[in-house]
Amino acid sequence: MTERSAQKQFKPRKAPSQSRAEETVASIVEAAAQVLESEGLEGFNTNAVARRAGVSIGSLYQYFPGKDALTVALIQRETKRFYDDMAVALTKRGGKAALEYLIGAAVRQQLQRPMLAKLLDIEESRPGLRGEVGKPELENLFATVIQRAIPKHPHPEVAAGDLFAITRGMVDAAGERGETDIENLEHRLRAAVFGYLSKIGKDQAISDRR
């Protein structure tokens, strides 16, 4: 398979141009999520998704050349939802409140639909998909929130990288274990994040100024 043909299999055939078409695409992508949750990766295919969405296989193929393109579209949808939720942290007036909201957003993303998140994590690790589903915007937003929250920290970029790694590691591990208790994971992640800041003697650097 050439590089060009490989790229085509991950991209939609065409973008919806009318609201009705947008609704059809949205219903197909949500059907893909539901099939993944109920049937797993083994039962995830375009026929199953079309049946769940209530559309013909021909209608599905108008927009998606195959299940890889569906997977990419689903990952992109979930990434946007996560980004939009994380961005609310920027509206918080205190640094601690912003960090706590950021932690909650990360946990919600992983555990609100835990099976879906777990399977998409697996799919994202596939070599062929890595170039299609990079998430630099999430890391940049995370770093922005962290650096605003700890303006007195001598190395905010390093702290942001550490805290991103801690957060991602804990929520991904919780997903792999099949955890579903959002409150419990939030509590542990808050302890890890604020414990990190306290341990290095920079807890006073967390800004709560109004």
C-alpha cells in the first residue's frame, strides 16, 4: 500500500455540506462508538455500524471509506469534547480551582464511557493511526492551564510536562483496569498532582489570586 492510499483509508470521503448530512455523519460516528462498546474491536466493522445507525452501507461509504476512517473520526470527536471540557479550566479565577477542574475533565473523559475510552486508547497506539490522531492541542492547553496556575514555579514547563505525564498515566491505567468510580479516581489524581507540587516545595506557587 502506498503512503497516499494509506492516508486515504483514514480520511472521510467527503465532508457533509448540509445540516441533514451533518446529522447523518454524527449518527454514524455515534453508532461506531456504540458498536465498539457493545461488540468490542472484534465486532467493529462497517456493516455493524451501518445497521446501528439505521443507514445503508452505501450511505456510510459516501462519507467513510472503511472502519479506520470511522475510528479516526470517533477519536477526533472525543478529542474535541475533551478539549472543550478542559478549556473551561481557563475560566476559573483561581489556580487551584483551574487545576482541580482540569483533573476532573481528564477523569471524566476516561470514565464516563470507560469501554469506549479504553478501546480508543488501544486503537490510537496502532502505528498506522498515530500520525492521524496526534493531540498536540491537548498537551498545549494542559500546559497553559498548569503554567497559569503556578506562575511562581521556577520551571513551569517542566512541571507541566511532569503533571501531564502523571495525569495521563493514572487515567490510562485506570481505564485499562476497568475502573468506573469517577469520584475515587479524581481523589487519587488530585492527591498525586497536588502532592507533586507540595513535595518539591512549591505548593505556595499555586496561585489563588482573584
